[in-house]
Amino acid sequence: MTRKGPGNPGGVPRWVGRGPGNPRGVPRWVGAWRGVGLGRLLGFPVRLDLSWFAGLAVLVLLSRELWAPAVAGPAAVGLSAVFAVAFFGCVLVHELAHALAARAVGVPTAEIRLFIFGGVARITSEPADPGAEVLVAMAGPLASVVLAGLADLASWTLPGPGGDLLALLFLGNLVVAGFNLLPGFPLDGGRVARALVWHLTGRRLLATRVTALLGRALAVTLVLGGAAAALWQQTPRWLPQVVLGLFLWQAAADGERSAARAQLLAGRAERG
Ligand SMILES: [Zn+2]
């Protein structure tokens, strides 16, 4: 999919654009660089987007003061780096759960990619029915809740900064599960909502449009809320939320377009 050729001189991955090869609606710019391959995990290729390194740096910067007063200075930065890597490890498990569920319902995953705001399991087609969609969508948040439980249990047995790190991982996994369960498409909760509307109306494209609208509303809330908080408190701490909102807006738009295109192709296949 990334071969260089006359129509693709830079070897830019073709799936980067919207279309049936990008059914999860990953914004085009997310795949703008190929990133760093980490090999295969359970048969799924895993790749670090170059933006992931920025995400890692932001997470270290935001968490480095949380260990005070027990740990400060370079040791705090080191602890934050361990936390950030462990957190993205948990995000990887979340995406692996989506990919395994997709495999169980017969949908292959082309790649799992970690990027600045988390990860995405790039499945190669839409699940065939609402039940399969719910299964694939819920697998990730369920994995995050299980990881949160394990981190919480472990944090009680480990004293000191190690326990604090596990307690923060507990919170981090809950945030990942909670945020992803918000009902805006293409978040996991939005996919569950889409499956529900799809089940009730029998119309997948209508279900996508309705839940993508919720996704956009969520995006606007994040952008306006983050910008207002940043201005009010005079701190750039809220800016990641603004960027996340912009990302979600783009993802909702791209997801809607790729669903429309998949619908068109499916219609053609039925007629053919
Ligand atoms: Zn997910």
C-alpha cells in the first residue's frame, strides 16, 4: 500500500486519504509520515507515528510535577517517562483488543498505529452488522477498564513512587475508557451509538451521519472549552484539549465521508 510509483512518487501510504481503505476515518494528516515500525504483535503490524514522540514529550511535561515532593528534578522526569511509556503500552493493549475483536468477526486489521493522542487499529472494512460493530467498538474500552482495575490492585501492593505511578496508570486508563465511550462518532462510544441507530433504522449511513454530528458537537465543546480555560487561567495546559477537539472534528468528517463511500461501493456491489 505504500509502494512508490508514478502516481505516488513519495511512497505516501495510499490509505491516508479517505475511502474504503480508511473506514475508521483516520484523519489524513495522521498518516502523513510513515513513522517507526515496531514489528508485529499477535500478527498485527505496530507502528509509531512520528507525532507519537510529541505526545510522549507532552505527557512527560504534564506529569512531571505530580511526583512531588517525594520525587523531584531529573528523577521526576525519569518517572514521568516510565509512566508515559507504560500509558502508551496500555493504549496499545486497547487497540490490540479492537484488532482481536475485529479478527473474531472476520475483519482484518491492516495496522495498529500509535500517534500523539493515542492509537488507532486500522481495520480494513466496516463490520458487517451492528452486533459486530458493537463488539469491535467495546473491546477497547473494556480492555482499558480491565487494565485500570489491574493497575489499581497493583498500586495498593506497591509503596512509594512505584505505587503512585500505578495509581496514575489506573486514572489514565479510566480516562482513556471514559473519553472513548463518549457517544460521538468515530469514538468507540460513537460507534456503539451508530450501531444502535443502524439497528433501529436499518440505515448505516444515516446512523453514521447522526453520530458524526454528535462527534462534531463534542469537538466544538472541546475546542471552545479548552480555549476558554486556557485564556481564563492564562496557561497553555489546556491547549492539548483544543488540538484534540480539532482532531476529533477532522476524524468525524473523514469517518462520515469514508462511510458514505463504503455505502456507495456496497450499493454498486449489490447491483453488480
Ligand atoms: Zn478504542
